[in-house]
Amino acid sequence: MFHALQIFTTVAFGVMVGVEFAVAFILSRILDALPGDNGQIGHAHGGRMLGALMPFWYIGSLVLMVVWAAARWHHHGTGLVVTAAALLLVSVIMSMLLLVPINNRNKTWTPETRPADWKEQLNRWNRFHYIRVAVLVAAFATLVAALV
């Protein structure tokens, strides 16, 4: 049963990290390459869609890691799971403080209501997101190392 928890946690978290990686290095570039201001409209839609899903995925992944660590507290690899959970928690805090406020503004913008500095705000979100993805990749690598 514990191995099923390890596999499920690793896969669920790994897919989430993959989604965030794809947003950073694929989807954002596609949206930014659209003509005119169409990219902002796409970012707003993505913010609404992923903004509704990702909090559950982040918190769910964190809970799964905590359960894993608690179930094997005195076993090999638990320190790595705790480290992965701590890195994930850093990304959650970073998200709440830096990314979510920008996303919450962006997802309500329309071509008629967006501020003059909308491009700068989206660029700031992208920069913070790159850092978040780096933290998430480190957390995932650490979690996978706990399996060995």
C-alpha cells in the first residue's frame, strides 16, 4: 500500500510540475507570439482555468508528501520527502505572495479594461513563474531521489 502512495504522489506531483513547466516554456511563448494583444486574452483565460485547478493540485501534492513522510518517518529517504515538501511549500508561499495577485488582476482584464502597464505585469508574472518552476523542478528531483 505504501508503494502505491509513493507512486501516486510522484506521478501526481510530476504531472503538475510538467504543467507548470509547459506554461513557462511553451504556452507563454505561444501566447506572447500571437498578434497584437491576443496573448493577453489567452493569458487571462489560462489564468481563470488554471487558477481554479492549481490550488487543489498544489495542496493535494503537499498533503500526499506529508502523508508519505509521516508514514515512513524513521526510514531511508524521509528527509528527501520533507525537503521536497518544504520546497513545494516555498512555491506555494511564493505563488500566494507574488504570482496570484498578478494573475487575479490579469484574469479580469479585457481589451477595454486592462491597465497601460499590462505587458510589464505579465512579464513580471513570467519572471516569478520561472523561479517557481525552478523550485518545483528541484522539489520533484528531490522527491524522485527519495524513491531510490
